[in-house]
Amino acid sequence: MSGPAVRPAPAGHVPTVVTGVGVAAPNGLGTEEYWRNVLEGRSGITEMTRFDASGYPFKLAGQITGFVAEDHLPARLLPQTDVSTRLALATADWALADAAVEPGDGENYDMGVITSNATGGFEFTHREFHKLWDQGPSYVSVYESFAWFYAVNTGQISIRNGLRGPGAALVGEQAGGLDALGHACRTVREGTGLVISGGVDSALDPWGYLSQFAGGLVSAESDPRRAYLPFDAAAGGYVPGEGGAVLVVESAEAAERRGAPRIYGEIAGYAAAFDPPPGSDRPPALRHTAEQAIARAGLRPGDIDVVFADAAGVPRLDLAEAQAISGLFGPGAVPVTAPKALTGRLYAGGGPLDVVTALLSIRDGVIPPTAHTSDVPGSYGIDLVVGEPRALPVSTALVVARGRHGFNAAVVVRAWTN
Amino acid sequence: MSALSIDDLRRVLVECAGEAEGAEFDGDGRTFEELGYDSLALIETAARLKQRYGIDLDDGDVMAAETPAALLSLANAAARS
């Protein structure tokens, strides 16, 4: 192996497990609805309906429809929250309920919140900007002071549930959601009993939607079934989506002590690394990141049953990822999949949603396919799961995520056996 | 203009910061804190009172008003002056 040495699993390892999950995705609200739709290949990518996008050069988005904030949140929270925070609060509620955790008295220092966010409260801010220019500064909502902010999901989840343990917000573009989970595990290992973690993003208002095209990687294709084709020879960019996932992370000991109703699996390894600058002759950091995460789980590449890919949907990025995977595991040696083809890219929500999907793959022994992709270049050297779900016992999965300008993160989850 | 009523104030508060938690307020002795309205809710409400009714209140005075009734008399006193 070339490159820096791989760090082994830490001594005195405290296993960290997932005991509850909540999902808000364009193709499903709630974990089981999402999972069913993933296995049945139902896409959440449609033409933009939230506003009139007729003047835009791009038309598609992975929109969450059917989420009525008033049904999930107290009226007091509505004037002060962006759509992304409303989704995060509801998703956190579902994760806590799934884990049968009732935070209780509002003085709980043994439970923390660590989330990631990449785009902030765009829709809220867009509205306030409108007021600023139309009516004047005194018309701007005082809640703009925090509703736009990357840390607001962590703060609001903490306040709503009285979770007064360690709180943090990580910003790592589209890799940040995995960084949040990694930091949640670290926080649990340092002694906090339970951490709510994950990521939720939304930027599908007229301004947020437009801003996503500045990167030049969004697909101009208007057919929802052809617009986001990860690893396909015809890949031409991605579709932006909204949503994400929230997970309850605990030490295995704490989960067992309180009699947690279920353990989805262990977050066994995490690593992050940054790419070299453009023009460098050093390779991208993705392979190194994956190697580190696997090693910190105490595993070898051959132990991994499936890879949930970053799946940029941009040929040069797909090629780089395929080379990292085939280089690390051997050509075609491990099944690779990208369920996000059905949701679009969810920014900080993408990694946590993939981790939930990987845990469900472990639970049900099935790998969901990469919808719509059909023609994977042989030169990629990867075994991409396409067409139908692949029934296969899964005990260990690698989830990778990349963010623009060099972020890489990887998480290894495995079946929990005590 | 005629004096601001408790219902006018309530309407503005709800518009700015959502419904009160638990019971509705009706001008009884319940404090903003008990009703779930924090200082930001009050600052937002004061900004709206100025826009809608031309009532100009000092932020410090607004924060010192502990109950809707106190804020109402503050607002009506300012409107008269």
C-alpha cells in the first residue's frame, strides 16, 4: 500500500451503536416508507413545483412533498424556522421515538446533539432579503439572526428536547454529515451517553435553487429518469435534493443498560481527509479516507460487503471514485451502490441517509440498486448494483461522501453482535 | 387612533412568534416567559407595532415588560404621547 500508514482501531475501544433512525427524503417521509420506495425504485426527483422555475435553465429537484410542518411542530416554532430546520426537528423526533428515548426533564447533560449542515436556511433568508429590499431593514425578522445559520438544527433539536450535553455543528460541504456521525461516536467514547446526530439540508427556494447551479455540476437534462446517472457512461451531472437523516448514537453498553428496543448496527469506523490542491500529482484522498475508516473498524477491505458510493454523477468524479474503489478492493470485488440516484444529492443529509440505508441493508440482507443507471463503463472496474435489489447477507458496509473543493469522509457500519 | 386592545396585541404576537404554549393569553397575569415568548419574540413584536401602528417603543422597555398587560399599557402610553 502506498501513502501514509493506516491507523489501527484504538485500544480500549468503546463500541458505538445506532439505536434509532429518522428519515426525511424526497422519496419517503419516515424510515420504512423511504426504504420501501428505495427497494421498489420509486424516485423523488420531479420537475420543480415549489415555485415557478420557468425562467431557470434547470427544472428538476428531489423535493419532499407531503411534509406539513404544522402537523409535526408547535406553532411557536414556525415563525422562527427554515424548512430545513423543520425537517430536522421532525426527523430528530422520529429518531428519538424509534430509539424509545424520552429526554425528559430538560436538564439532561448526558445527551448531546451533533449535526451537519451545508446550505443553511436559504428559504427563510430569501424571504427576509425580499423584505429588506422591498420594505426596509426594520421589516427583517429578528429570527433571521439564527434561522439562516449552519448550527441552527443542532440548537433547535437541543432546545426542543432539552438535550444539554455536548453540542456541535460540522460544516464539510457534502461530506459533513459523515463527519457529524464520526464526531458523535468520538463524543460517546469520551463519556456522553447518547448523541443525536446526522444532517438535514434544504435549499430549493428561488435563491437557494439558483445558487446550487453556480458549481457547474448540476444536470441540465430534463428527463427525471436520465438527469442523475451515477457511474453511467451518459452521466451529465446531479440533481439537487432536500432532506437527510438523524440517528441516535449510543455506546453499546448504555444502549444495553437502558434496554434499547433495537440496535441497527455499529458505527465501527470513521475517517476524513482533504484532497490535494488542483494540479497536484498526488492522488485524491478518497481511497486513503476509506482505508482509514476500514482500519479503524479493525477490518480489512476484504471484510466489506457493500460500498455506498458518493456517486457524483459527473464523469471525471465518477471515474476517480471508481478508481479509488477498484484500487482498494480489487476490480469488481465488492458490490457498489448509490440509492441517492432516487433522491438527488442531499448535501449534508446525503451521508447520514446513506448510513441509514446501509443499516437497513444489513437488517434485511438486501442491497438496493442504483436506479436508472444501466451502462457502466468497463474501465471503471466496479460491480455496480443496477436494476433490481440484490439479496445478499450484509454484515459490513462502507459509506463514503465527498464535498466540493476537497472534503472526503467515510464511515464503516457493521451488524451488531454481542 | 383608538387604543390598542389586548386582542390587537395578541394578533401581532402570534403573527410574529406563533401561538402561546399551553393556554391562550387573555391579559391575565401570566408572564411572557410562562407563555413561551422569549426576548426575540418581544423585539419582533415591537418592530411590528411600529410598522403597523406607528408605536415606537424602546427595546429596553419592551424587554422589561413581563406580561402582555404591561406591554399593552406601555404601547398605549407611547401611542398617546
